[in-house]
Amino acid sequence: MNNQKKRIEITGWLLYPIAVGSSAFIHETNGMRRTSTVLSLEVISQTEIRFETRNTNYCLHLAPQEANCVQNEVVTA
């Protein structure tokens, strides 16, 4: 990941699987976030996904109901 980009830590759940080459859609307690194009991603654990977009490095902490589904929600196309 590019260390010169801004870094954001968020907690939420995926609305759609994360796919390299597409935007990520994440539901947070205060609304929905759509990112710029995902360039790379890494599943750290069942409750954490790190991914890089064109503008930002994200650390997504999955809400408890999503943590059990993390393997089904990440697509590395």
C-alpha cells in the first residue's frame, strides 16, 4: 500500500463484495460510503480488511454480523 495516501479506519459492513477494479460500498452507522476504485486488498482477519483505492488506504473493521461472512464478501478479480 502507498504510505503517502491518507489512511482511514472505519467500522461497518459491506453492501457488495470488494473487488479490485471497482468501488467499495460500505454501510456505516451514519450512512453509506462509496470509495474510488479499489487497487489492492488484504484480508487481515475475520473482522478486518485493508484495501487501497486511488485516493486512500482503508482499514475496515467489520461489524459483528459481517465478520462471519468475510470470506464470501471479498473478490480478488
